[in-house]
Amino acid sequence: MIVLASVALGINVLNLVIFLVNTLSARRPTFAEATSSTVNVLLPCRNEAARVTPTLESLFAQEGLADCHFYILNDRSTDTTQSVISALISGKENASLTSGREIEPGWIGKSFALHQLFESARESDYTVLVDADVTLSPRALSSAIATLQQSELDFLSIYPLQVTRSWSEYLIQPLLQWTWMTSLLLRRSERSARRSTTVANGQFMVIRNSALSRIQGFTHVRNFVLDDIALARQLKASGAFGSVINGSDLAQCRMYENFGQLSHGYRKSLWSAFGSPFAAVAVAALFTVAYILPLPLALLQHGWIATISALSFALSLMVRYGVAALTRAPRFSSLFHPIAILFLLFLLAASWSDRLRGKLSWSGRTLSDSQ
């Protein structure tokens, strides 16, 4: 037990060190007054009638953009997405709505939608990817582009504030920022081509068009369920530089509204996060030792084991609280960190079960052939 307690302490100390380094050194958004660059915004929508209005209103309210065009694709929605978007863009010369084609063999939904949008878009300096459940602050686009220019990078993934209202969101969503804030030295990863140090979030992403064109757009990520990370890896493999930044002051996103949606969303893609079932088991074991075991060991053991475990538990909560404060996540959720990790591991196991049984799907489409 002393070995497990010591391993847990070592991992939590490492998390603390990485978090502190990132807090002191990670890039922060540069709030810009205006940009003269040409900008294309790509917005794929499938069955988003209930959520797309705030997204489009926030896009059309952007300030400081001299030349920006919004390319929107209705990805064969079965609800009223088409009519909702048509009404919102009526009379706007810098917005266009396209009806998506039937998915071609070898592609999955979102990647094919982005591929169609990229093919139809004009030449520009920057391409911006935005999801239909994201709302932006008025200077979000100009600030994101200014940050990219100032940093001399080729792409930036601007991580929105994750809105949480139901209990499952409250438990799980803060883990998204926690994972990259405590496991990866962000500034160092910017110019590293290693796959393991690449992180991205496609909810809000800014890319130099020259870099995106160099990898032929979305051609090489056509069937990746985690298309954002796959795209970032392709960009880095081509010689591009980029990373993720905390964008909680620039954008917000509510990915899911209840446990059913959250479970389905994570189960469709979580299997792909670690590469193989063996890697997933290794990560699950590591997470169990580092974040679940310390509390029961601190309560049930004695002497050094209890002391080390109590320190590990305290460190894990402290780091979770620090990440929550920095990214504007609910801070009180930090107290439930072991439960959140346990829930995450359940979703990981369920995701692999669905994968191995060929049961993966999203938005009415199968993902059996995805990577």
C-alpha cells in the first residue's frame, strides 16, 4: 500500500507542478480592437434548430473584423435547422447557407461537413471553426486572431467556458480543462510534433489558411471521431505550430443538457482518446491510483500510508480548484473529484464496449468505421 500511496503522491505533485508552470507561462488571449485580415468562419449544423440562434447572433455581432464571411452548412438536418438559419441570415451579404451532400464513403459527419465548407469558401488569411453550441463575446474573433498573430503560431484552439447546469455536466465537464492544464506543458507543446503532446478543441479554433491548405483541408481527418485532435496532429506533422489556450473570457459552450446526452457524447469518442484498449486500461489504472484511492486509504489506513494518501487527496483537490478558478468552471465541483474520475472511467469502459460491439453512433449516423 505504501507503494500505491507514494505513486499517487508523485502523480499529484507532478500535476501541481505542471499546473503552476502553465498558470505562469501559458498564453492568454490578446484583446484586439480590430483586424484587417480576411476571415472565413465555418459553421456546420445538424439538427441544431434549438441551439443555433445564439451562436449566429454572437457571430453576427462580432466587432473589429474588416472582412469576414460566415459559411454555414445544414448537414441534412431532420428538424427545422434550415428555416431557422435562413431567417437569421436573411439580408446579410457576408453569410451563406449551403445544403450538405450525402456523406461520401470513408467520411464521418462533421469532417465531411467541414470539408464541404472549406471547399466552397473563398481564399482568406484565416479559417475559423465554430460549433453550433458556442457563443462568442463581441471581440472573440479579432482577439483570437490577434493572439495567433502575436504568438507567431499557425493554429490556436480557444477553449470556451464549459457551461454546466445538470449534475452530470457539473461532475464531468470541468475535467476537460483539468486534463490539459495538469498533464501538458502548453508552451513547450506548441512547437512539438509529438502526437502525445497535441491537444485541441474544435469548438472554437483559428487556423492560418495557408497551413490548412497545406494539409488539403480536412481530407486526412475524414473518419476521425476526435476530428479536432486529428486535425491538430496533421497540422503539426506538416510543420505547423499551435496549441490550446484558455478562452473562457472569449466564448462559452454548453455541450450537453442532461445525463443521456452527455453519456452518448462521451461514449461515441472517449475510446479514441488513448489509442487502444490496453492504453485505456493503463490510464484507468493510473487514474484510480492517483485520484480515487487516496481518500479511502487516508480514512482506512494508519501511519505513513494515511499521511501520504491524505496529502495526495488534498493536492488533487487543490489542483482541481485552481484549474476551476482559472477557467471559470464551478469551483465547488472540485470536492467531488474522485467521483468525477470514477464516472469518467465508467464512460471510458462503456465507450470501448460500444466500440467493440459496433454500437457507436452520433446524430443518427453510425460511427462503426471511425478512427
